[in-house]
Amino acid sequence: MFVHPEIEALRSNLAPQRLDQARLDSALGQWRAESPATAIEGEMQRFARGEALARLPQLRALFTCGDTAARSLVDRLFGAFLTGLHANPLGQVPLRQQSDGTVASVVIASTGAAVLLVQALDGNGLRRRAQALTASFSSGETWEHVLSGSADAELVRISGSRPGGVELDRSPCKLSAGMVNFRDGARETLRLLAVPASLVTLKLQRRMVQDAVACEYRLADGTLVHQAAGSSRESRLELAAALLGRMGRSDAAPLLAAMVEERGSQSLRWQALRECLGLDTALGFSALCRIAARTGDPLAAQAGALRGQLLETYPQLKELAECHV
């Protein structure tokens, strides 16, 4: 592989990169000292524990229409980093960030269930994306302050439930600089349809229920098409349970049976039950019967229905079922 001599020289001497990074770290420290950032981070901890935004003056100011606090905070932060990167091009902005070519995000503060971030969306990238056919909802709150740009959008609300899905209300709306909006993620989501140039927003998000399930519904008729654990930890555990099942690890059946009867998300417990049934039918069916017999267990009805289906298909399981009557 050919490596350009200038790149090779940089790789052989890390001192310039380390020096540039130290200068950018210093720029972040200076911004925190000269802005309300330290106070905001303190309020973020209270906010993550459930305190109302109205009781947190620094955070509240960032999401108050007509208040210049949000624009001032972000302008000073990115002004410092743009100057720093120009002078120190080998360094990196010392804040968590990500980009997919259309949406770029930089996390200003994060603690527990709460995060404060700046997000920029490129209109050309949005136009290249296929039109969404579904809408996703998860338990959480979002405050959004539009710092610059505009967008045509659609607010999608869950107005009721029905077998196999929900009723959806869809209403068009426009976003413009200075606007502040709030969404309850369990029943509201915002779809961006068109952005003429770019859209920059400051967002404050808080997860409300740690083990909540995120649901995705078809926009055309509200049919449920997918659901997943609302936390990364639950998703990893579900994936691990599915992997154990695909690997045929029958030695993991007792662990999966224990997961079924533990307190946790319904999605994770159901996944563990399915895999346990596949790995050790007797052990899994016993766990299924115990769950079906539990008064007040949110999985009891589903477990009872599955038990009935299995008994009809496999009458030999009747003897195991009688042991749990």
C-alpha cells in the first residue's frame, strides 16, 4: 500500500497531533469557563433524575422563544472550535459526535437519561433519501429550538389504538429559525419532508421509561411493523439471547428460563422464552406455564395463548402442563 511521504512523516512523529489536540481540549475548557456550560451540566443531572424543565433556569432559557441563550451558547462553542481547528488541523473536536452524510450531531452535555445536542441536517442529503413509509415512537421527551434554516415537516400523533396497530393523525407544519417545540415521543414524532438548504437545531432529550419498547408503525394504516427494546442494554441482551438460540447452546437454556421470570422488558423476556423453548422444550414450556399462571404479569395473556397453541399442536406437552395447574 502506498503511503504519501507527508502522511508517513506525520505517522512517525505524533507530537504535532498531540499538541493540536491539547490546544483544542484547552479551547473546550475555556468555553466552559466563559459560558453557562458548567451550570447547564449541573442542571442536566437534575433534569435526568426527572426534575421539570421549568425549575431549571439555565436549561429553560435555551428552549424559550425569543431568548438568545441557545444561539449564544452554540455560536460561542462552534466559533471557538472553528478557530481552533483552523489553527490546529491535526486535532479533533473533543465532544461526542456522529454524521451519516445527511445528519450531523455534536453532544454538548450528556448524563444518565438526558442529552443536550446540536444537530445539523443537509437538505440535499435529505432529498436523496427514499421517502419514509413508517413512523417510530419511543418513550421520551424532546425539546427542540431551531437555530437556523427552515423545513417542511409533518407531525404524526397516535390518536388511539386498535388490534394490530394504532390510529395515526398526520398534520403538516413548518419549522423556521427561532421556533421551539416539544414532543412526547411515546405518542408524537416529527418527520422532516423538505429542507431548502440546511436546518440547525438545539435538542434536549430525556428517556422517560428505561425499559420501554420502541414501536414502528406503517404510515398508511397504522399497522405495527416492528418493535424493539428502547435501551441499548435491552437490545444487546435480546441479540445475545437470539444468538444463543441460533448457536444451539442448550447449556444456556436454564439462564434463558431465569431471564423469562425476572423483572425486565416484555420484549426481552419474550425473546428469552422463545429461545428457551427451542433449546430445551421441557424447561421452556415449564417457564411458559408459570408465566401464564401469574396474576398481574404483563406477559400472562400472551403466555396463556401460546401455551394453548402448543398444547393443540403437541398434545404430548399436556403432562407438563398438568404439573403447573
